[in-house]
Amino acid sequence: MLDALLSSLVLAGALLTFIGSLGLIRLRDFYSRLHAPTKATTLGVGSLLLASALYFSTRGEGVSLHEVLVTVFLFITAPVSAHLLSKAALHLRLRSLAALPSEVSREGAGDSADRP
Amino acid sequence: MLTRFALPLAFVLVAAAFACGFWRLLVGPSVPDRILALDTLYVNAIALLVLSGIHLSSAAYFEAALLIALMGFIGTVALCKYLLRGDIIG
Amino acid sequence: MSRLLPHPLVALMLAAVWLLLANSVAPGQIVLGLLLGWAISLFSARFWPQTPRIHRPLVLLRLVGVVLYDILVANLTVAWLILRSPARLRPAFVRVPLALQSDLAISVLANAICLTPGTVSSRLSSDRRHLLVHALDVGDPDKLVATIKRRYEAPLREIFEPC
């Protein structure tokens, strides 16, 4: 039972990690590619860490929760780096499949706020 | 079932994820693309370390994963800042 | 209270992080964690000029639940969109007008948008009135804006700016 649960968590995590990285290849402009690693990969690694916490907690040496720390850290930092990357891309005016918004071409180099 | 079947398959999938990341890192075409590829690679590295930890039943890999998470995030932010401003501090 | 213990919540959170790092709940570690949390929050107090006030803790809890659920759904959606043919995606930039004013509320909103339904917040306009959002697959931009406003912005207003 536990074995099946662990196996499915590990497999789901690895599969999501792979799909997220596959998105880097398959999607066709930078702004779309940005979605793949920030979402799928983060959840994939989260699921792997959950499996790890479960695995070490059930080996009889006490509860192991420090994997939670990495998960929380990843979930906090992923949106920040995604926001900064897309801001940098807008700043460089990378080619996009969607129409670039008018204010980007107008404002040009002026960037206003530091934080997301 | 876990060690016979799930773990090897998971290792293969994560290795394939590494390959995708490296491909994007080499091909580019733009600088943010490469930064994004690096970002993906460090998350993949965390996945690989966690899998190794389960495989070898050793908790020693946890600190390395945490450090990679910290350093990777700081690296991504610094590179983006460099693109946005032309320098990192200030 | 205010001088010696400027941010009790920050101190408690740091203590919790310490316990997770040490991976034990031995009494010695708890004392050490509380001590560290107190010292760090005292010495970093000047980085937190104003304490954000949380007015509705229950609404905050519900928002966390909603966001966690949305993260799960959004991830599966994005994975499916990647596997399906990418040529059929309809990416778009959408401008979301903001009703929030405080820095913290806008940050939390931007982070929630980044983690949820196929969207990444790209840029805050210089007058802080609009948030530019890139979405992976949009059918109807107005509906997306309405969803973001209803699901995330309204609870955030209740929590941080009840007026």
C-alpha cells in the first residue's frame, strides 16, 4: 500500500518534471516557454519531495519534515523568478506570438517597480 | 515495486528533463531563454538529488538540495537584474 | 512588546524554520529556535518599516486553500497544454486593473497569479494601476480578468485593506 503510494508519487513527480522541461523545447516563444518550468516543474519537484518526506518518515527513525522547507522555498521563489524573467524579456522586447502591449513600446526602457 | 520499477523510470525521466534543459541552454536563441534553461536545470538538479536520497536511503542529500534551491534562485535574480539594469548591485 | 519583540509572527516563523532545518523537536532545539527567531527579528526590524495588519485570518486561510487547489489544477492544465499541439495555443497579454494599494497586497496578488491558471504576471505599470499578465491560452480576456479579480483580489482586499 505504502509502496504503491510512494511509487505513484515518485512517478508523477518525475513525469511532471519531464513535461515541464519538455515545454522548453515544444513551446514556440519565450513568454509561453516561461510557463512550463515555473508551473509543471515546480509541482513535480513538490511531489517528489512529498514522496521523500513520506519515505523517510516511515522508516522508523521519527518524522522527517525538512523536505517541507525546500518545497515551501520553491513555491515562494518560482513566481518571483518568473516575474523577473518576463520583465527582463519585455525590457529587451523579445519577439512574442501575442501582440506586445502598447505601453511596452511606449515606455521603452523605463521600469518602475522593483518588486513583483 | 518502488526500487524495482518506479525509481529507475523516474531517473530516466529526470535525465530526459536535463537533456531538454541543456538543449535550450545551447540553442538559445535569446539571453532570457538561456537564463530560463539554467533555472529549469537547477530545479531538475533538486529533483535528481531527492531521487538519489530515496534510492540510497540517506538524508545527507537534503542539505545539498536546499543549497541548490537557494543559490539557483539568487543566480536567476542576479542575472535578470543584470539584464534589466546593466549592473547587479545598486 | 514593541521595542523588545518587534515582530512576534516573524520570530515564530523563524523558529519553525529552524526546527524544520534541524529536523527535530527536542526541547533544546525549540529553545535555540525561539532565541534565534527573537534575535533575528530584532536585528532585522529596520527592514520591515511597517507591520502589515491581517484583518480577517479566516479569509486568509480560505484564500490559501483556494490558491493551493488552483496550483494543482493549473499545473495539470499547463502539462496538458504542453503535451497537446502547441500550435493551437492562444497566448495573449492581458491588462488587469488593480484596486489594491499596499505593496504587500500587490506582491501577494502577483505571486498568486504566477502560480495559478496558466498566467505569469509580467509587469506593474509605473502608476501602480495595472498589472500586465501573460496568459498561455486565453479564449476570452475579459473573463480571465474577472476571474482573477473575483478569486484573488477581492479576498486580498478584505484581508489587507478593509475600508
